[in-house]
Amino acid sequence: MYSTLMTSAAAYQNVALVLLLLCIVTSPTESRFREKESKKTKSAQPNLIPGSNVGMPLMNLCSGDREMKLVCHCSPDDPHVKAQKANCWIFGKDLPRKDANWLAFQTQTTLEQLKITVQKIGNLTYIPSDVIVTLKYLKQLTIEYGMIPDLLNYAFGNLTDLRNITLHKNQIRIVHPFAFANHPEEISLERNEIIELDKEALVRLPQLKRLNLDFNNLTMLHDDVFVDLTSLDELKLESNQLSVLTREIFKGLGNLRFLKLTANSISYIGDTVFAELWSLHELDLDSNHIEKLSARAFDGLNNLRRLNLENNRLTRLERGIFTGVPAVLSLNLNSNQLETITYNNFLPLMDNLVNSTAVLHLKGQLRSGKRRFLTVPPSSDNFGNENTPKSAPLCNFAETHPAKSNAIVKRERTVIIKPIEQQVATVTKQEIQGKLDPVSLRVKEVYYRPNGEATVRCDSRESALKLLSTVKANLSEKYNADVQKALKPRVKVAGFTDDITAENFVEKLIQQNNFPQPANLTVIRIVRNEKHTDNPMSTWVGCAARSLNV
């Protein structure tokens, strides 16, 4: 019995040892199997936002799922083709930087145009920089109607293809240094609340061509704030609160062609303020509070074509005020408080104002005879009367002496000598030099043209007439000669509160300018300005003086 029990115990021990060995052998194998299963399970789980404990599926940006806080419509609208353009709307009030909705942009990394509009029920308080830097092909970015108080450093990364950044109506107040430190060609910050631009807010922008800061709260601009914008072509600063302009503000803008300063609080413009803007073509200073312009306010603007000073508080213009803008073809002085305008004010522009495309705006209410009408010199072709003088003062006011523009004076002193039969210039030159004495005739310059024609300029009108008589006396068989014809200017004048007849207009011209009798004035036309027929000051008048007995 005892031996039987011992045998059974030994058998149980052997069985236990076998089971123990099996557990030891199979345990690592099972561990490895469980590890593999765990990896498979993890790989099957959806992507997670960094820092988030909750996972959600990575949805296609263009799916249009209305349950999302961020909904986008893409173009082309084809699930099998990568989108190039996306218009997105934010409906969620809580959309943090690490929100899972932003991950949808990982499905459309080839976007070239992106527009994000914040709806009334939505909210956006930052620039989604983490998303933007992943869109390597992005060229145009628009964000509007957000509540983004600050534009932080490097907010748009360093995307080399990004060309256009538009941030309208985002309540932006501060632009930090290097906010746009990449390569855009156009930046629009219109209709925000920017009070001040940091001196380094607009650096590292060598390709920027257009900058729009319209409708902000800028009260001042730092010196050299635009100094790095050497390629800038257009700068808009309309409807801010700027009151002081200095030359140093515009340093670096030598290539600027368009500057808009409409509707600010500027009351005075000092000497050479715009001297750094030697390429400027158009300057808008309308709807400010300008009471005085320094005599050298526009010095350096040699290429300026259009100057707008409408709706200011100017009462007088300094003598030679327009000397610095000799190329101006459009000058707007409407709706100021000018009491006297003299010929000397416009003398530097006379050669331009005779151009058929030139425009001079002087619309304003006629008050107490202080506002002067503008008269223009006719040519004989204008009225078909050869006895009409070929020149007359452009403006002949009671306060000034009659004067003539340089262009008219030069033409009066110039004689054109034309051969009756075609010949070369050398023949004309030999015959003129043989028959005419340049010293006694006070000849200053002679130009010989290939067709045999000669242009002779004398030192005075009297010398030119003497030369003309000499040519007719000695060279009439082979040459025709005449004084160079006058130009044919046109000037528009406006400012009547009521309709006016031609007779009344002539009468007012005579009264206000003290013309000698008979004044012999002729009105070209009086027409209604059809664009503003509801405006009581809508009568446009073109006029010409036939003879001023000068």
C-alpha cells in the first residue's frame, strides 16, 4: 500500500514538471503574439491631434460635412483630383489651434488659393500658422471677419510661393515684427483697427508691390517704416487718422507710383515731404483738412501726372507751388475755399494744360466775385479770323499783369521756312546762310530737317517778324515762311449754382477780370454734367477769349 502511494506521488510530480515546462516554453510565444496584436490594433485606430486625448477620423477637407466646425468647398469638385482652390467657412465658436478640424487640410496639401470666412456664429482669434506652413503651393490667402488682435512673428511661415495675403475686417490692432517675413507681392490689411505699425513690421519683403492699409486707425507712421519696400508700386492709406507727414516716412519708396492719402487729418504739408517719391505718378490728398501748402511741398515729384487736392480748406496757393510737378496733366482743386487764383500759380503747368488730354478742376460755388474764371488763349483756327492775336494770357485777373506761357512765347518767336519744291537740308542751309544775317536778325537757334524745312527761333517776337519780312523779300521765289501757329488749348471751368447763359457768362468774365472794351469774348460751349444732374453745381463751361487787346 505504501509503495503504491509513493509510486502515485512520483507520477504526479512528473506530470507537474511537464506542465511547468510547457508554461515556460509557451509564455514568450504568447507574449510576442499579444505584442503583434496590440500593434495591429493601434495601426487600425484613427489619427490623433497632438496633445489631444480624443481621436477622430481624418476627414477629407472637401467632404462638406455640415457637422464640422469648419466647412469647405473645393475646386475642382472631384474626390479623385487634388483641389487647387478652397473656400472655407468657420461655424464653430471654439476652434483652438489643435482642433481636429484643422487636420482635414492634410488631405489637400496642393491648394493654391485658400479663403477662410468666419460666420457670425463662428470665431477665429489667431492665424492658423500650423495649417498654412503645410500648404507649400499656396499662392493666395484670404481670412476675413475674424477677431485677431495680433499678427504674431512669422505668422505666415516662409512660403516662397505665397503672393497675396488679404486680411479684411479681422479687428487687427498690432502687427508684430517680421509678421509677413516671406515673399508676398500684395498685402491687404483694409478695414482693421491698426493704431501703429512696428518699425520692423514690414521688413524682408523685397518683392512686395502693393500694400493696402485703408480704413484703419493709424495716427502716425514711424520714420523708415517702409524703407525695405524697395519694389513697392502702390501704397493705400485712405481713411486713417494721419495728421503729420515727413520726408523720412517715405524713404525707400523710390519706385512707388501710386500713393493714396485720402480722408486723413492732414492740415499742412511742408517742404520736400514727397521728395523721396521720384517715380510717383498719382497722389491723392483729397478730403483732408489741408489749410496750407508750402511753396516747395511737391518738390521732387517730377513724374507726377495726377494731383488730387479736392475737398480741403485751401484759401490761397503759394507762388510757384506747382514748380515741383512739371508733368501734371490732371489737377483737382474742387471744393476748397480759394478766394484768389493767379496766373503765376499755374505758370509751371502751362505747357501741360494746353494738351488736349489735360484736365484742371476748379469746381466750387461762386462767392462775392472773389472766385475768378479762367480764360484761355485762342488760335486763329479756333475762330477763323486771321486778325485774332495768336496768343493771350491763360489767366487774366484783376490782381495780375497779363502773361504768357513758355510754350506760347516760344512759338511766337519761331519762324518756319519751307522750300516750295522738295530739296535736301544742305541746300536750304546754304541759301539761308547766304541771304540772311543771323546777328542782325537776332537768331538764337536753327534746326534743319531732312525734307529741307528750317525752324528758326529768334530772341523776341519782333525779331521773328523782322526775319519773316526778310525771308519774304529775299527768298520768296523758292520758300514759304510763317510764324509758328499757336496751340489750341481747352480748359473746363465749373462752379455755377444755377444754370447760366453764354451772355451772362461773358458778362461775368468781363466784370471779374477788368477786360478792356471791347473784350470780344467767345464761349465755346455750356453743357450739363449728365453724371450729376441732381447736383445743383452741375454746369460745366468751356470758354475761350478771342481778344484781350494785349
